[in-house]
Amino acid sequence: AMLSISTATIALPAHALDLLGAIQLASVNDPNLAAVRAQRLAAGQSTIIARSALLPHLGAEASYNKININSQSAALGKLDYKQTTWGARLTQPIFHWDAWHQYKAISAQRSQQEAEADSRTQALFLGVANAYFDVLRAQDTLALAQAQEKALSHQRDKAEAQFKVGVIARADVMEADAQRDTATAERLSAEIGLTHAKETLNAALATEVDDLSPLPENIPTPTPVPNDPKAWAELAKQNNPSLTAARFAATAAAKAKEAQRAGFLPSIDAYASTGDIRNTDITPPNPNSPINFNAGRQSAIGVEARWELFAGGRTLALVKQAGYQADAARAAAMAQEHQIVTATRTAFMTVKTDSQRLTARQRALRSAELAREAAQAGYSVGSRNIVELLQAETRVFAASRDYANARYDYVMNSLRLKALAGQLDEATVATVNGWLAAK
């Protein structure tokens, strides 16, 4: 099932906004999503329009005329009269090769458009999730940058104090200055990054949101199920909406080719018609006038056929053109399948590696913290210099950023894998939403 989020009346919550709430806001407010819904509804009418060419057609006509005849015939002479005409005709197509295959082609096009709408909807929701986690990522980056700047400023102040009493050289103070200034630059960059990330999310939600539910440090990192790239590739072949759309496009092109072959075949209709002609106010009256013979009720039932025998080569050219277009659409669908299968296999391996990388980043962070503690102890007793201490401090913050980024990479890559396999639904979003911490 494709991603479908309830769009009941939604207001900004008093508590922090979570991922599911963000997607609900986008469902209501995003004009791109509204356009997708309208296009899908329009596509639903296309088969009704095409099917009408296979169903009975009933038409009616009526006319009223004032007629003046000035004839040299002695029987007619000069006449003025009024003529009222009405009629109805019912036509039932019997054999229309083009109409049938056009109906099949448009049915495939409707399915193609619906699959494309599903793909665009999925992409929009992935974009919201990406914007949401980009804000959290930027918030973590800024918090770490601020903490790093504060810690290095403290170390710089300690170095200045030690220099004044002659414990360390001026070069050590300059090193501390350089590290502190670098941290300040990183903090400024992080502030800009957070501002940009918030603007992107606000644009996606069409409203301003300040408070988001954060992603805790410890999140589940299960290996994707099934744990097999071939199985995920098969899921993508069956369910990926973009691939489904490409296949329907190929089917529609093949049916369009068949429709063009109708130029070599007749079209046959059955019909029934009835009508009435009345002539009144004949001046001068002439009961023997032959114009009265044209009046009265007329009815007919029959079958009629039309067959164009030669069209200057146009029909053959149209069939060939449609054939080439069908070949191109079929090749495009095959290329799309290869691309999606490759992307799905890669996404599976990325998520599987992300799970292992997250554990490794967590261990690296712990190792960096232990190394910092050792450097601080060594610096206190004089066995380590300030350069080593500052480097240890910087490695802790770098490891913290790497660990935070690994968490967000795992979450987003998991959602991308689900989307490639056509399994990005409300249950998937709810699962990820359950990892977020309430605020």
C-alpha cells in the first residue's frame, strides 16, 4: 500500500511536532501534493471518456424554416410555407478497432498517471522526512559546535593564565587561539546551516515550526528484513511506483500502435433513426402540391460501414511511427527496471552497513572520550602538552558529530529503501515516528 496519511483537520500541536505530524501538515498544506491529487482525479475520468466511443450514441435534431418558392413549374408556381423538422438517431458501434484499442491504451495511461501520482506523493513525503531530520541534524551540529567552542575557549583561557606565570610557551597559547577560532567559525557555519534547514522544512509544511521531537541517541538499528538484496530487488520490481508507471506507459504505447492499425480496417455501426417533417401555412393552398409528399414520419434501421481504402501513405506511416514509439517505451521501462534494481540493491547494502557503522561510531565516540580523559590527566601532571589536549578535545566533538550523522543517515536511508521497494506507507512512518523522543 502506498503512503496514505489521514488529512483530518490538523492544527499545530502544543507539544513538539513529530514526523507523522509534519507529514500530515504537508498533506494538508503542500500545493504540490494538492496538484498531484487533482491530476489523479483527472486521470480517473480518462477511461470514461475513451469508453464512450464503444457505447451507444443518441442524438436529436430539430429545425424550423420559412420557405419561399418562386418556381416556373405550373404545378408549384409561387408558394410560401413553413416547415418543421425533428429527428433522432441511435448509433451502436459494432466494429471500431481504433476505439477499442484506444480505450485499452487510455486505461493503461490512467494506471500510469496514478502510479506517477503515487511516486510523486512518495517523493514529497520523503522530502518532508529529509527536511525534518535535516533540522534535527543541524540542531545537533550547532549544539556540538557551541559546546566545542565553549570547551576550547576555556582551554585557551587556562593556557593564557599558564603562560602568564611562565608554565607554558607563547606558541602553546597561539595554538589554543587557533583551535578556539576554528571552533568559532564552525559554530557560525552551524548557525547558518540550521537557519537554512528550518526554512526548507517550513517551506515543505507551508507553516513555521520551531519545536521538533528529537531523535534519541539510542535507536533500534535492525538489519533490513528480508536480509537479502535479491529479495529487495524483487520487491522493487513488483511495487516501485515509478517502474509501474514505466510499464503502463509501454503497455499504452503498444495499444496505441494497435489503434493506428484501424486505418487498414473498416468501421461498422448499427443505427436506428426516426424523424418527422411537417409543412404548414402553404400559401396559396394547393392540395396537389408535391411538397406535401416530402412530409410525414420517416424511420430506418440498418448497418453502415466505412472503409478508407487509400490515404496517401498516411496510415502506414502512423503505424510505423506508433511501433517505434512502443519500442522506445518498452526499452525505457527496461532501463528503468535496471536502474531501480541497482538503486535498491545499493540502498539495502547502505542500510545494512549503516547499522554496523552506527555501532562503530558509538564505540569510536567512547574511545575518543577515554582518550580525552587520558590527555587531561597527562596534561595535569605534565606528561602531555596542550596541543595533544586540544587535539583530543577536538576528536571528541568530531566523533560526536559522526555518531549523530550516522543516526540520521540510518533513518533516512531506511526510508529510501522502503520507498524504492514501494513499501513506504503509514505504518513505516509510524515506526520511525515511534523512535522520536517526546518533548
